Amino acid sequence: MHFWDRLFDALGFGNRPTPFELLETETGEPSFFSELKRARPSEKKENRETVPAGIAACEKLVRREFRCDINPDIILRRFILGGRVNALCVFVTGMVNERVVNDFVLHDAMHAVLPERTGDLLRFALENVFAVGDAVTEADWARVRESILCGKCAVFLDGVAQAAVLDVRGFEHRGVDVAQNEKAVRGPQEGFSENLRTNITLLRRLIRCEDFVCQLRDAGAQNNIKTAIAYREGVTNDTLLAEVKKRLASIDTNTVLSIETIEQLTERRKLSIFPQILATERPDRAAAYIMQGYVVVLLEGSPFANVMPTTLWALMSSAEDDYMRAPQGTLVRFIRFMGAFISLVLPGYLIAITLHHQGMLSSEALNTIIYSRRMVYSSIGAEMVFLLLVFQLIREAGLRVPGSIGQAIGIIGGLVLGQAAIAANMASAVLLTVVALSGLGNFCIPDYQMQISTSYLRLLFVGVAWLGGLLAMSAVLLMLIGYTATVKSYGVPFLAPFSPKTNAKGPLIRRGVIRQHRRATDYTNTIQGK
């Protein structure tokens, strides 16, 4: 009984009744390895080196730091400011708008008229010479170096221990295009791109509120990539915002190149089969969550946005749900949830009633199954597992092959392999139909990670149904529901607002009529809802 007690406690059945908190204060990672990680001293050292006051020293430092002897894309351009002061302009070619550098930095600086007496020469140049919108002075060499690597231009003046950092970025990037994975028949068609500034602009076009905040910060990696935290000040719960910032600040790794890496580094249950963060590539969907008090995280170079917290119902919803009228939206949602349920339990249910509960089948259905398997040499459980694995193989092959060839592989491969398997007596037509129906139901799930999770659970149900029938399936389903009830995303239960019940607006599966409302959803415990 000790094993079962520990199992029930792990699934959350043994928890005592406590007052429910929609957003809890989570302090640290309750695991042995994370304690060891926090006990290790940080290897990241702060660089407090200041900018040299001489042009020769600045050029020597730049050439050493950026390996200019073997790195030809670092441009060092010497010029004379106003015909009197020696200056040095440093930028990375290909990441700046060279027309802006030539016309509004170098040209204006060379033809500038300097007064006889200038107190702060660099400040005078920023205010009277450089015609660039975003221009600041910086004395910390580490920040100047980071700005150059980000595509900005640094101007050093002889005798001044500071640098002028000018935003002249103009590197090539993919423009705003149609969302590839979250397509909608009705509604906006724009999708995020790999440019962080473009993604922030897409959100600001939809959220024209004075309380909308987009905070830029380092992602915590050695490649010095930037991330943005978008939320509504005065609406988003302070505990949620602090928890998001704390988890992002805990990242200290070698490389961060995608938003998915941040998702895996900041989640608490790293081996959970359910995603704890919603990933979207649609600006309208991210803006809708921000207006409801959620927090959205963007990353430079990633066309996706992370939305936290998330729930099961958010992962099962589509961007098009709100753009359809209530009757049509209700029908689409019902078909979606029905397809997900069929994908999850139908293969295991067929195995269970065929092997352990034949009395539940009519004589016609039983004879049909027996007739279809009269020449199949493998057991029905092994046949089902084989077909599910083949389905996953065809699906992965279709995803990895680019363009329309992948669609052709999925269709032709499924038809050819299915017909060949029946002809070779490796599979029966009944089981092939059930696997195809479960695969179609799996494609009804909008979130890709939830599709993969459903595939794992489908194999689990097939295995337990093969061994124990419907009783084993019911036990595993009960444990799965108990486990799902214990999962939390940034303090919000995964089944909210269904369990626990809150005053969330609108039903869960039936799409209610859209009514006017001025408050955000209550299960994120926003400041407006208090």
C-alpha cells in the first residue's frame, strides 16, 4: 500500500482541502539537481571596463575585441568632426543602414560647425550634429560592444571617455507574412516575423493603450540576444509578472536561439506531457491575451510568442473561434473536442472490447472484425501499435519534406502503405480505418505540442487496454485526470476555469454569444478583477 499511497499523493488525490489561489508565489525549483545548480557559483563575470578617452586606444580595443584581423565585416571609419576633433565610427556592415550612416552620421559630422568653446563635446554632437532619432551616450564598454553587435553605430571622440551610440539598424529580414501554422479563413492574416522590432510594432498596432508595456532585456545567454516582455501595467497581476521575470532572470546558458528554448528553460515540470506555455505566431491572438491580463514573451529571431499562463482550454482553442458567429463557432469547437476524444480513446477502446469484452459487440460487428483478420498473422494489439507507429512515421515524413511534396507523401504514402499492408496480411481493414479516424481526430487539435502529447497518450491507452481491458483504461483515465488537475502554469491550474470553477466569461466548449465587457478574465487574477 505504500506504493499506492505515494502514487496517489503524486497525482494530487491525497492533498488536503486548502484555500485556492489562482496565482501563487512559487519560490525556486523543488528538485535536487536544481538545488545543485543554484549552489554552484555563477561563472558569468561582469565587465566594468570603461571607454578609453583616446582614439588610438579605442581603435586598439575594438580591433582586439572584435578580432578585426580576421573579421572583415567590422568597419572602423576615422574622420574629423567639424574639421577639428578626431573621431572614429565603428559598425558591423550588413547590420546597419549604410545610407543613414553616410548621410546622417559621417556627412553631417564632417560638415558640422563647432563653436569655439564646447563644454560637453559629445552632448553637443548628439544635439546638433547627428540627425538620428535614437542616440545616447554610453561610458560602459560592455554596453557599447553589445550595441555594436546589435547593429548600432558607435562614435568615439578624441579626448572623450564616452561613446555616442546611434541606432542605424537596417539589416535584411523577412517581412510580415501570413501565419503558416495558425491559418484562419476569417480574421487577420498577419503573422510574426523574426525581427523583434517588427513583432513589437505588430502588437502596438493592435493595442493602442497607454498602459501597454514592452520591456526589453537580455535573454540570459552568451550570444547576447534580446527578449521582450509584453503586458498591461495596472491590469496584469503583479505576482504573475514577477514570476515571469524571475524565471527569465534565472536563465544562464550558452546559447538561446529560439523561443522554444526559453519555454523549456523556464517551465517547472520539465517532463510533463502537457505544454505549460501557449506558443502562437498570430499578433491578434497575442494581443487578445495581453488585453486579458496575460504576459507575452517575444525573442529576437523567433516568429513565435510565448503566452503565459495557459490552460487546456486555451490550447484547444483556435484563433478563428472568436471571428465566427456563435452557432458556427459552437459546431466547430464541438467537432474539435470530439475529434480529440476519438483520437485519444478510440484505438484503445477497440482493442479492449475485442480482446476482453466481446459480449459488448453485436454478432455482425464481431464477425466483421474476425473476417477482416482471418489472414493476419500478428495479434490485434501488435497490429494496432504497428499501424499507429506507421501513421506517425508518415506524418513526420510529410512534415520534414518541404513544400507540396510533403503533402503528396502523406496522402500517397498512406494509401500505398495501407493497401500494401492489407494485401500482405500485415493489417486488417477495420483497424486501418480506426487508425485513420484517430489520426484525423488528432489533426483537429490546434496546438502542435498537444497533438504530440495525444499521440503518446493514445499509445498508452492501447497498451493498457491490451493488458487489462476497459477497467485498466478507466483507471489510467482517472489517473490522467488527477494528474492534469495538479498541473499549474505560472500558478494557474491547467483545468481552470472548469476546475476549479471561476466566473470566467463564456462557456468552455459551447461558444457563447459575444457580449460587451470591460474586465479581463478572472482566473488570471488581474488587478482589474480585484
